[in-house]
Amino acid sequence: MIILLAADELFQLFAERVAANPQLYYNDYQLRKVMVRRSSAWYKGRPVDFLYQPMFFTSADLECFEHLTSSLTRILLQVIDRYRQDPVFRTYFAFPPLMEELIMAEPGYEAKFPIARFDLFYQGKDEFKFCELNADGTSSMNEVRVLHDVFKGSAIAKDLQKEGYSFFDYELFDTWAKTLISYYHEFKSKHHGEHTSYIPKIAIVDFEGEGITSEFFVFQECFRRQGYTTIICDPRELRYRSGSLYCGRQKIDLVYRRATTARLVAEASDIKDFLQAYLDQAVCVVGGFVSQIIHNKKIFAILHDQQKTSFLSKRDRKFIEKHIPYTFCLRGNTQEQLERILENKDKLVLKPFDLFAGRGVYLGCDYSFDEWEKLIYQVLGKDYLVQELCSLLQRKMLTIEDKKIYFENYKYMLGLFMYNQKFSGIYTRVGRKNMIAAVQESFTLPNFIVR
């Protein structure tokens, strides 16, 4: 493992503290569970699962995160520019016509992906691989906020502070509110020639039952606290009339879009007003649909195709080869390629182009040869990718269950939040299975950035 020394020392100190007084920390964990249960950190009708185990990061880690996200952003912006300029390049993505039209429409501000979360396996400086990019309906900021607030007063935090350590985490709500409003003013200035002090009316938009509603309420309260009238609405409720977008009688100036592009396109016949208002630039929508270019998992396959991305530099190519798992589409493959996919099942993973939360993902190592073969032929010709399986990193972490308290190995993955295309925060998930996702097993950890 190449985790930085200061973080290693804290993991060790944490383990020693727990071993010296397990009952204290067991009781404190029960208290934290109650606090989370009473919080807004709920997903699919239940409080988020978490461990009584902080993830420790140092200032050197943060420097790494800023460097690796800026390096990938540089590459992604080149891809986005090429997509918008080159009709031939657009064909590689094979998006449906309406989706392409939305992507090509000007959002009214410069940022290509105003908000995103880059998920990766991180072992230390220059030792990391990206898993996927979430640039469409980016979520989980509230889990991070709640767990930090719950744990900053925990018994373990107090004990480590007595040793001279202090901890902080990134603020993700007021920061996003300021970023969101900045896009609105850029939109008004760029396309309407207005430098206005007008206070926009905001709508947080997603399909009912689809998103993390509890998180929407936290953002709504945050925006209201800063003086912005804010509603939460389903895109099917929006009406476009007299050049403006409305939800009921409420005129909407700014949409914080949480509905995914794929779902919006699938429901296009029921949301014509919203889509037309966007195409007419009658409303500022953050984020714009251009983010779909990098959100679709096909982006990794295109990045690895040197003929399709010959415009990238040698430095960019080196970064891709080292830090993005090799990926290709499961479509148009030769019999020889299919045989290699079957023979190397333990090193491969199947992923759909555009689903989330681990849905439709299959790891070859979890299946017998016959089961894997059946899966391959089931998804052959559909919107599926084959990807190199990254070695999941592991750490001994604290488990408290069935009145027992002990350490065991957990695999872990980081999500790096990006606001305005800049690194802005950390999300940590762990699990004991081969896939860290809600469909199998996933726990969120509080992040302790160490000073």
C-alpha cells in the first residue's frame, strides 16, 4: 500500500484507541446511528449505512486530488470540444437524435460540466485508476455533510484531537449555491445582455421517486436561506408559455437539474415544454446536457481508441493508459475477441453505457464460466462495455455488528466532487464484496482531512 505516512499513523492510532476501550466506541457508535437515523441522510427509505471508521486524508492527498482531477478535466474538455465541432467524431458516441440536439444546444455559460463526481480507486500519488464519471444528476453530497457533522463530535474525534490533530471537510451546500447562482448571472449576461441584481426563482428538477428527495430538501433550505425562492418539481409539471417556464403559477428562472439526461430523453413526449425552454434559452439550466458526453461510460472506450482521439497529446495518452481502465464496446466483436472475453472473465467487468448505482454491472470473478458465457450472449449487441477489472484496494476497518466489535478488510472507493470543473470535496464508500454499490454492499465513511 502507498498510503501517505501521516494517514497510516492515524489509522494505527485509531485502531489502538478502539482496542483500549471497545465498549466506549461501541456505545458511541450506537449514538451516531441514532443521530444519522434522525438526520436527512436517507436513501431509498432508510438511513444510509455507515461504519464507525473515519477515512483519513492529508494535505498531500488533497494536492494529488487537485492534480489528477485537473489532468483528467484537461482531457475531457478536449473531447467535448471535438464532439461539438466534428460531426464524424459525434458518430462515435451514437447518441439518439434528441440527445445529440440537447448536447449541441448552448447552455448559456462556459462550464461544460458544472457539477460532477469522479469515482476512482486511490492508493496514493500516481497510484490511482478512475472507475467512472458521474456528471449527470451528481449526488451524495448530503451523506458527506451529515456524516461529517455526526462524527466531528464523536468519542474518537475527541480522542484524536487530544493527540494534537484537527480535522475538517469540504463544505458542499453553500459552496454549490454560490456556484449555481454564478452560472445564472453568466447566462443572463452572455445571452441576454443583462447585468442584473434580480433574484432568480429556482427549481430543483427530477422525476418523482427517482432522486434522493431528502437531499433535495437540504438544497432547497440552503437556497432559501440565501434568499432564493426554491421549489422542487417534476419536469412533467413544467409549462412553457409566453417565453418563460412555469411550475404551476411559479415562474422559474433557474433550474438545478438532477434528472438524468437518459430519463429526460426517454420521457421526452411528456416534458416537451421543459426541453423547448432549454433549447430556446428561455431558462438557465444547470447542468446543461453537454455533460452527457463524459457521463456516458462509453467515454472510456473512446479515450482508449487512439484513432478516434488522435488530437490528444502524448502526455494525455500516457495519463489515459495508466489511469483509465482499458475499455471497449461489446458490439461488433469478432469470434476471437469473444473467446478472449470468455477466457479472461476474472479480469473483466461488464457495464451498461448509462445506468447508475451499480445496476446492470457484472464482475466476471463473481460468476462461473457457464454463467459468464450466458451473460455475455445476453448483452451482446446491446449498450454494454467490457472493462478491465481494477484491483480493489483494501484496508482493515472497524466493524460493529451483532454486539461485536472487530477489524476486517474492506475494499474502498473514493468519489471526488467537482464544482465548476474544480476539485471540491470527497465521498468515500467501502464494502466487503467485489463491487461497492447499493445493489450489493456499500457503507459511507466520514472523511477526516488532517491538520
